[in-house]
Amino acid sequence: MLNITTAELNTWLATLLWPLTRILGLLASAPVLGNNAIPVQVKLGLAVLLTILVAPSLPPLPRIDPGSGIGLVILLQQVVIGLAMGFAMRIVFTAVEMAGEIIGLQMGLGFATFFDPQHSGQVQLIGRFFGLITTLAFLSIDGHLQIVALLVRSFSILPIGLEGVTALSFATLTNWGIEIFTLGLRLALPVLTALLITNLALGILTRAAPQLNIFAVGFPLTLGIGLVMMSLTLPYFAPVLRQIFLDGFSMAHTLIEP
């Protein structure tokens, strides 16, 4: 007859529950893997599969009852670690989408919005287009697999225990959020420069010919120049996006360093 003690049951439960929560936290916030278009059942199944594969290689776990107060604290820490790692990469995608939002506003496409189920709200057309390009570039370098590999390494770099993400790591993540605006502006700068010159030219033209209907001429002109500049600058996005992805992975790795 098979006898299982309470200590053995708690050990098995902790071996699966604690890494599962870290994996679920990352899948909830990471780009691509955390997309709302992916069914919850698929995400949960992927998390359970990763947990089963990772569990045998985990460092020794603390001998703490998962149902105790300390066990719940460890559980919450694992969720925070997973969310922080995924959020570090999510900022990269948000920065590129921010560039598209800025370009769309300057082109006069601020009204061209549609409902995006991923963001649960209205998004601009150009911003969503940039987001799709970023997703394809991310998949082309196997970014989703690199996130999973970083997650597996995190259990060795930051083992499951009472130590979690430090206050310094949270401060670093907060500063990394500034990149949403700096990277977005840098990516949009070529198109914004061309549109600025166009608007200056239209302003001078309006002064020279007041009878000219600036709205009838300006909108198609800024729209056309914006599309032309986007087509010229998109081929140069690949090395920039690759560097941004590397910075995001580096930031996620920094968060889990002791």
C-alpha cells in the first residue's frame, strides 16, 4: 500500500505550484505569448507543460508549506517576477506602437481608429501597423523562444525562495518605462521631420495665397508624404528593432539578477 505523508505532498505541490505561478505571470504579460487572441486554455496548458519540463531541474526548494503565510508570500513573489520579466519586453512593443501613434497623428489619421481586442480599446491604424511589424520581427528572431529560455534560466539565477525582485530592480524597470517615449520619438523622427517641413511649406503657401483651401490641399499632401516616408524608412527598421529587442532581453535579465 502506498503511503504519502503530508510533508511529501507539500513538497510535490510546491515543486509544481511555485514555478507554475512564475510561468503564468510571464505568459500573462509577455508579448506574443500573452496575446489576448490566444485562448486561456492554451496558455494554461503551455504553462503546465513548461512546469513539468522545468520542475526536475529546479534548485532545491525551501522546505515551507505552500499553504502557510510564508508560502503564500513566495507564491506572490513568483507572480511578480514573471510579470516583471514579461513587462520589460512589453515596453519594447509599446514604444514602437507609440511611434506609429505619433506618426498617425501628424499625418492626420488620428480619426482612423478601430477596436483592438488585444488592448481592449481603440487604437490608431498606423500604431497597429507598426505593432504587427514588430511582432513579425520578434518572431523572425525567435524572440518567443528566447523569452522561454530566459524564463528557464531565471530559476537558476533567482531560485524560488524568500528573495524576490528587489526595490532596485523595480526602480530600474520604472526607468526602463521612459524608453516608451524616447524610443517612440526616435523611430518616428524621420517621418516627423518630413511632415514638419511639409507643414511649414503649407504655412508659407497659405500666406502667399490666402484664397487657397489649405484643408483640401494639406490633408492629402501630408498623408501622401507620410506614407512615402514610411515606405522609405521601414527597410531600416530591422537593425533598430533587433537592437531594441536585445535591450529588452538585457533588461529582463537585469531584473532577476540577485
